[in-house]
Amino acid sequence: MNSGDLKDESMTLTILFFDKFFDIPLRGVARAETRLIAFSASVIERDANGHSRASGVPTRILGFECNEDLRLLFDKKDRIFREWRQRFDDKQEETSSHPLYSDKVYQEISHRIDELFASIVNPVFETTGMMSVVSGTFVFRADLTSPLSSSPR
């Protein structure tokens, strides 16, 4: 992604899949308009950027090229988890049966995603913004004119 890819001075990423979470999705696949982006995120100090608590969680995001293999792995992992979660919610499964502990395919997919993320070294952008939930979906928004945001590389 280069600066010519942006039509304005803001960015919105819709989080499609994620597999690490602590206050916000920490790693996964997002959509920026029609483009898929692999991302790594971290929470930043609220005081550092002056955003109010109501607008979301202040977040730093690194965006990377996302290949179809990574998206398919996240999709498959998500389907396995959702099927288990439905059985769990229906009281047919215990927490000890979580796919992370009991499903070899899920574990292999997790390992492969770890490998793919470890091999991604050059982000196409790095920026800060706010992660929030909109209609049940995590969304990251950044104002690229902010002094804390760096333009896509």
C-alpha cells in the first residue's frame, strides 16, 4: 500500500479474523476497502493521544501484505472455533475441549499462522488510531494527519 492508495487522510480497517486478543484483536486479517491486510496491533497509553474512552481503545497497528493462504487459514480456524463455541454454548462441550487443547487440525493451523506471521517482516504501514466495536465487528480507524500516525509505506 502506498500513499496513492489512499483517497483521503483517514483509514478504516474492518477486522475479519483474529486469533490473539487482549482488550483488542492483536493479530489477524482485516479489510481496507477491497484489500486484505494482515495486521499486528497493540494497545497504547490513553494519555498519549488524548482520545476519550468512549471512542474506543487507542491502538498502534502494523499492516502487512496478506496472501490468500493466510486468509484461508484464519477462515478455517475461525470456522472450527465457531462450531466448538456453538456446542459449548449449547452445553454440549466443556472448556477443556477447546480446540486449542483438543483439536489437532486447529493446533496445526495455529502453528502455521504463527509461522506465516513470523516470516512477515516489512510492514506496508504503521499507524495509530482507535479500535472499537461497530455493529458487533471490531473496526480500527486512524486519522493519517495525526502527528502520531505515519503514512503508509
